[in-house]
Amino acid sequence: YARTGAFLDELCGREDLAGKSILVSTHGAAMTALMNRIRGNVTVRDFWKNQVPPNCAVTMVKVEDGSYEILREAVVFY
């Protein structure tokens, strides 16, 4: 959770990436940690509350002015 949170903070804080579309490819547990951070869930007890996304799932998040908006979550296109 700490490692993925640091990655998300670094990624969203980069001025050279502002306004650009970015693809992040990772495994389900790391995606769960990222989505928990985006939702503001910081409790270990609730870590698995929203379950791990299925394989090859796509999640789209808009980041603007330091806030997150989940546009699509765990959509499978196969």
C-alpha cells in the first residue's frame, strides 16, 4: 500500500505528464492498493473490501487538480 501510494503520488505530481493519458499495467493486488488509495481507504481491515479486479480488466481514472474521478472500473473487453 505504501509503495503503490508513493508511485501514485509521484506519477500524479509530475508536471510533464499533466493533461496526458497514461497507461499503468499491474497485477490485481497492486491495482487494489491503488484503487483503495484513490478512494481514500487507508485501513488494512478494508483492503480487500472491493475485491481484486479480474485479469485484463481496465480501470480509467481522471486526475485533475489533485483529485481523482473513477470513470470506469474493472471493465473486461475480452
